[in-house]
Amino acid sequence: MRQGTVLMIILALLSLAGCSTLSVSSDYDSSVNFTSYRTYRWQLPGDTASGKDLLATNPLVGRRVKLAVDRELAARGYVLSERGPVDFTLSAVATVRQMARMEPDPVTWNVGYYRGRPMWYRSWWGAPWPTVVYYEEGALLLDITDAARKELAWRGVVRGMVEDYDSPDRMQERIDEAVRKLLSEFPPHRK
């Protein structure tokens, strides 16, 4: 009985480990001195005619993302300045795309009894071929442009599976988590 419980716990942990919630990647210009950055401003939104930027087409989500970025940068000592010269400018774009992944045939374990003792066995009633799972992946791209040079200095992207939210507060928590993870790579750590 104890072996069966341990096996079920291990299977549950492996299934949770396989569910990556957010992935982050970033790149930067190595010639930029990021330690001199203190002030920033948001760039005006670009062309929204294509309808691909969800922050432009849904201003409520756009404000939530800006609020999360502003809070995270303020906690790190950066100052949002609406007037005057700044060290860098920010722009953000969000997209959603349809994705598919192959999952192997799920292993179904059942418990049976042999001579009064529990025995685990694999059920062969499942399909012997992989299953295709469709989902939506959201991506938030954040660009930091050096204001003096007017060139891209840093770009970060955070990706994750799109969820349905039961409240605006839960959506804000998820946005805060994504922004915190994304900005954990800014300023870049040089080796």
C-alpha cells in the first residue's frame, strides 16, 4: 500500500513539473551602459491597424501591463518621467497564437487485489497513439530603447499558456507575475 502511495505522489509531481507556466528570453546590446539608466518614459503606441497587438486593441489589459511594469521598475529605483529628457523609453506588445503539442498516451494505473494484497497494473484500454492538445499561447514583448542613441538596448519576451480568469484581480496577479519574471533579466547580468 505504501509503495502505491509513493508511486502516485511521484507521478503527480512529474505531471506538475511538466507544466511550465512562464518562459522568459531576452537579448541586449552589450555596448550599452545599463547602470547609467535612471529615468524612463513610455513610447506612444505604434500602428494598431493590424489588430495583432492586444495591448492596443484592449486598453484595459494595456493599462494593467503598464501598471505592473511601472511598479516593478519603481521598486528597482527607476523613475517614470512624463517630461524632459529620459535615459530610456519603453514599449510593450502582446500577442496570442494557437499552438498544438503532442502528448504521449497517458499511462493509466489501476489497483487490483491478488490474494488479498493490492497490486498496481497498467490499463491497456487507452489509445496507443499520441494525443494532440490545442491551446493558446500568449506572449508579452517589452522593448527598452536607449533615448540618446535611439536604438534598441534590451528586448525581453515572456510566454505562457493563456488562462481564463474569474476576476480582474486574478488577471492582474498573473500579469504581475509575468512582468516580475520578465524584468528579472533587466538590467542584463554581464559575465
